[in-house]
Amino acid sequence: MVWRNKIDPSLKPHLERQIIEASKQKKAYLNTKDPAITQLWCAIANLSKEIFDLNLKINYLEKTLQQMLKKQKK
């Protein structure tokens, strides 16, 4: 695809990854009236899941660090 070659080089690997991840839901979006829109929603859902998972990790790390700091102060 020509448009993909015009993407900023720093974004290209991220775009390719999202395309690959969204394509895993191909059965779902090929059975809709507007596959392109459904594919976009699948990509958004993938990004949302990634953000959720990262937030879980960050929250865990923050709590762990806070507990460690409390122990050090004692």
C-alpha cells in the first residue's frame, strides 16, 4: 500500500504492529457491513487493552515502591 510508505518512519513499526494485531480479528470484521470501520474498532480495542495492562503494571509497581519506602523509613 502506497500510503503506508508515507508514514513517519518512527511511527511505521507501531502502525504495522497494530495492523497485524487487528488482522487477528479478521473473522469478526469480514462479517460486517463495514469491515474497515470494524477493523479500526478492533485496533482501538487492542490499544485500550494495552493501556489497561500497562496501568495495572504501573499501579503494582507504585504500590510496591511505596511499601518499600515505608519499610526503609522505619
